[in-house]
Amino acid sequence: MFHLWTLAPALYVSLFFIRRLTLSFARKIGFVVLVILACEFHLISHLVYGNMFSPEWPRPVMIAQGWLFVSAVLFACLLLFRDVAALLARWLFRYRIPFLPSAMPLLILALGVSAFGVMQAIRVPNVRTVTITIPNLPSAFDGTRIVQLADLHSSRLHPREWVEQVVNKANALQPDLIVLTGDMFDGYVSQRYADVEPLRYLRARDGIYAITGNHEYYFKYRSWMSAWESLNIPFLLNAHVCIERDGQSLVLAGVTDEAAIKEGEVGPDIARALEGTQPSDTIILLDHRPGNALVNARHGVNLQLSGHTHGGMIRGLDIAIKPANNGFISGLYRVGEMNLYVSNGAGLWNGFPVRLGRPAEITHIVLNKG
């Protein structure tokens, strides 16, 4: 079904743009094939590499492919919007819009905007500082600085050099704690280990902790868990740790992702993750999916840190993914007595590499007792 959805823009562009061009039949067929290949590269990746999440093409090819795909989708949307506007005006108001924009300027606009969006998606993210107030925060942790790295999606699009720069930026903040909230890579250990290996150089006085996202389960989960042990990055898999400071403590908990269940692994269990904690404890929870916030808030969590949504990638169009995430897409939310922060993510999946109005981020969180 996914591949049918990605084929739709190619069909619309072919029928309502390429077919009308004053070109030879052979050239029209050539352009149709090009657009279909651009839109169906997920299927091509699946046929060649066995999955659509980690095509192992050279980075320039990945960038060009992403640009063509995003351009095709955006161009199809612009054409559709123009055509629907014309039809509604004619059917509802018996009015013919006199100055409908021609397709060629829309194509140029789509190509330009897509190029900008792809470059925004693959650049090294800037730091975004967020202050979060937790009334029952132990005084010893007032001012604690946490760096959240969400959705790195290390791949041919976000290679080792990119990860190294993210690590350098994170360390430059001199945080007390660093958390990785899932979807750190796209690829098997043999393909991606060298790319994520710089994460071993992350430094924080209270430690570095991680949880799984859905993508961790797509590439031989058990092999990756062994690899993470060699990088000295512990995972909180329905578990928690207590961070001690000046005789006071802060609970850091983490849950697995629901994608684990399909792979025969243990799914998220917030009750198990918090087993042994006390009602008076201040709890920070790492949960890849923000949509779980409504449930987690009922378990006494004070702050949930999530990713998964990539901020919606395109401001305005993020409304399409709101229902799947209970409305939580980007930024800080209040859910009952709990704070929820949803990071836009540092990287994103190479299958739709675009950011427009939803910039990537290295999240720098400052805890405030209030």
C-alpha cells in the first residue's frame, strides 16, 4: 500500500503535466519513467537491499534522489491545488479563473523549495535551548542541563562525519546528562556501526542513556544491542536508574517501542519501568513516541522526552500526522501534571528528506525548580 501512495504523485504529474507537453512521444515516456523512478525509489531499495529504510547508495545519489522525490510530491500537490481550485470555481460559482498559474512556474517553485528543504534536512542541526519547570524537582538538580538527541537516523544521508559534528556540538554544551531517544540509525550493524561509533565520545557527568525507537527493530535488534554494549551506552528497556546528587535523587526511566512486539521482543511497559519508585520521586521518562503521553502522565511521570515525529517536517502539513500521535508533534506540551517535550529530531529518515519550517535540533533542556 505504501508504494501505491508514493506512485500517486508520479501518476498525477504524468497525466496532468507531462502528457500535455509539446514533446515527442519518446521524450514524454522518458520523463514519465524518470518521475516514476524518483517516486518509487523506496520500492527499488526494497528489491535491491531487502528493505526500504536503508538504501546504500552514495550520499550524492541519496541527496539527488531525495530532491527529485520531494520535488515530485510538492509539484503534484501544487498542480492538484491549482486544478481543484479551478474546478470548484467552475462548478460552484460558474466562474472561470482568468489567471490560473501555468504548470512551468509551479515546477520551478517545487524544484527550488525542495532543494532548500532537502538542504535543511541534511545539515548539522543547531542547538535549541528549552527551559522546563518541574515544581517538585530536588534542589540539587535545579539548573540541570540535559542534551536530548532524537532521531539521528544515521545512514548514507547522515554519515559518520555528520554524527561526529553532532557529538562535538552536544559535548560543547557540557551537559549533566545526555539521552538518546530512539531511531539512531538506518541499516544493519555491518553497514552503520562505523557511522554511529562517534557516539562513544559523548560526555556527561551523570551519564549517557538511550532507549529504542521503532527503527531499532528493523535491522536485527539483538545484533545492534550487542554493538551498543561495545559503545558503552546503556539502554533503559522498561527500566530506570536513580541519579544521585548531594543526597538527593532523580529517576530516569525508559521504555521500549511498540515495534518490538512485531519482532518478538518485549513491548513498552511503563509500570515495569517504574517498578520500585516512590510517589514522591521526580521522574523523567524517555519514550520514543509522544502519543503515549496520556498514559504515562497517569503513572506519576513529571517529564517525558520524545521524538519520532521529526516535528512534522513541513509546517502546516504536520496536521496529517497529528492523529497518529495524539496531537503531539513538536515542542513543549502540558499533559495533566506532566510536561512533554517532543524534539524535532537531529536527523530524519532518508525516505522523505525535507524540512520546511520545522528545523532539526540538538535539544538542550534546562531543568528549573520554579
